[in-house]
Amino acid sequence: MTAEQTRGEAPTGAALRRGPFVEGERVQLTDPKGRLHTITLGAGKQFHTHRGYLLHDELIGAPDGSTITNTAGVEYLALRPLLSDYVMSMPRGAAVVYPKDAGQIVTFADVFPGARVVEAGVGSGALSMSLLRAVGDQGSLHSFERRDDFATIAKANVREFFGGDHPAWTVTVGDLVEQLPQHVEPGTVDRVVLDMLAPWECLDVVADALAPGGVLIAYVATATQLSRVAEAARDHGGYTEPSAWESMVRGWHLEGLAVRPQHRMHGHTGFLISTRRLAPGVTPPLRKRRPAKGSYGEGEAESAGGATPEDFGERPVSDKKVRKLARSLAPAEESPTQESPAQTSPTRPGVAPSEEEADG
């Protein structure tokens, strides 16, 4: 029985999260040293390392949380990857939104089952998966991405995770400012999530699409971008006073009495800034706290113009690498049709690399 045949009438992707391992699904193997290896189960296949190999057939039909011993006597723990595991190991073109930030976005944007959500900057599809989990089959997520190759990679990753196309997901290749008014009616969107280079340029069109009380949350890499979004939201006049924060996660070493923080941590990945749409014709209450003199320089209001990710200290993504990855992931009937200038979901500095993985 294949992964597709086990879905039945369950919510999209639910059947893949329970029951014995089936052919075609991904399994995460952990060796005695804690190293992770992700394989896709296939009848008759083998997973090789420099210390022996193991048979996929011995895992197919085994319960989640089983152990398996390879030909050299090395024991592996076999588990289904969690969403956070999958995101960190999946093929990527643009940098992914880390699970710690995706969780904050879903919670603080109050993304609920059945919500109508717009996302701009689909990148590699990491945040899209969390949003689709939150809105469910009865909600809707409309993702906009300027790069066709990024969209191809994201769709392949989401399709792999859910075991097929998600009924709530629509992907449009194009600029949000141009495309959003053509796809949604004014005042009908519950939540908007922006992961892009210059989100302040989209505040007018987002305000038109959001329902009164709707939430806008933006994910930006630098303090400069954070300031620009906040000031643009205040200048617009149709949003509440914005709030901003970042989250840092530090793991702990647990070994007998040696309980201490780990040396490595996921520090700064990005800033989050959130605001809500006011009702039509309503102006925000006057701020009681006045900014200090000198808080606003003369050049603060200038547009980003031709700013590039490099201008914000971000590492560029190799077009050659992205095209190669998109071709390898695209279904036979799909292929990237054109190259577009990179704007959304840029690679971010300071993001720790994912665990080393091996494919079976």
C-alpha cells in the first residue's frame, strides 16, 4: 500500500502522520551518535553508510519509533520526521523560515481553521506548510511568489510533505502589488504574512484586502527593514500601532548531572512585526509616548528604490543552483518558464546550517 492509498477521507496529510511505515514516505534515522539521516522508503532499496547498510524492506510495515540494525551491527532509531524536521532537511532554493519563527507567526497572527490567508514570498514552502496546517482543508492560503523557480521548489516540497496537492493552497507567480487586487475581493482577507525584501511597499494593497481587525505580520531580516515597515504602517493611518520582536532558542545538554546550555544556538534569524487593520474611516488613537529628538533622520522616508538583498547584508542565492534544483523537483508536466529578479524570501545572514543528511 502506498502513502497515497492510505489517506482516505482524513484531512489532508493526516493519514501520513500515523500508522506503520509505508512505501514512498520519508523516515528519519538517528544513529548512536545522534546524527540524522532521512530516507524515502522504497521496496528493494538499501541505505548505505561507510559502516554497513540496511534494507528498506525491514522498515516498511514497521511501527513508528522502531529500531533497525544494519549489516555492521549499528542500531538506528526510525521515526517519522516532524514538520520541523522536514523543513530543515527538505530541498531549498531560498532560505526557509525557521520553525521557531513559523510557530510565532501562526500564533501571534492568530491563524485559525477556515481562515483566509495571503502569503507573499513563498520561498521554499516552509512557512506555507505551517499556514496550511493551521487553516485546514476548509480555509484558504493564497501564496504569491515573484520567482517561478522558487514557486516550483515550494510546490514540490509541500506536495511531498502532505502526500499530494493541498486543497486550500493556491500559488500565483507575480508581484503582490499587481496580482493581489486581481485575485481577492477588498476586505475579505483575514490574515496577511509578508516574507519579502520591501514589505512596506505593499501596505496599501494589503490594507485594501484585509478585513477590519485583520492581522498583518511581516518577517524581515534586518533592523533597517524593521524600522521601514513600522514607519510606513504609522504613515498609512489605517493600521494599529505596530509591535515587533525576535525569538532566540537555545537547547540544553542533558547528560546525568552535566545539565547545561548547548554551545550552539539558533540566535537571530529575523524580526517579526505585527499590526492590525482598522475599520474604514477610523484613525488610530494619538500616540502618548513621543519619540526622542533625532529619532527620525531626514533620509528615513526615502524609498528603497533599486535596493538589493546585498544592500541589506544578505547572502545572494545562486541562480544556477536554484534552476538546477527546480528542474530536479518539477513534475514532468511542469518546468520553470522564466527567470525573474529576486526579491522575496532572500537568504538571510546568521542562520545556522541544517543537520547533515544522506539520502537512501
